[in-house]
Amino acid sequence: MTNAELNKWASAIANRIADEWSGAQDFPDDARKLRSFLEKSLRHDRDAVKLFIGTGIIESDYFEAHL
């Protein structure tokens, strides 16, 4: 996985988790903070990103389905 791919996946995973968080609608500022933290963390953890791909968190064909 290249750094560009890692960053793309990290962003998508962070968005998915933050958007699905039960408090996202009531606390949009907190959802943005959560998304930012997750993305920054995942950009430094290639193994964690790989663990999430192809799970209920994010589909392995996510970018193909969202073009």
C-alpha cells in the first residue's frame, strides 16, 4: 500500500466511523473531532488500516463503489 493509498483509506475509514457514531447528529463538532483524530492516527498505522478494509467498517471495494 502506497502512502497515497494509506491516506485515502485512512480518510475513508475515519469518515465512516465518525458518520456512523451514534452521537454524530447531536454533536457534529465532536464528530468532526473524532474524524480528525481517527484520520491522523490511521495515517500512521498501516496495519490498522489493513485490518479495517474488507470488514463491516469499510468494504474492500469502497472506492470502486464510490466513484
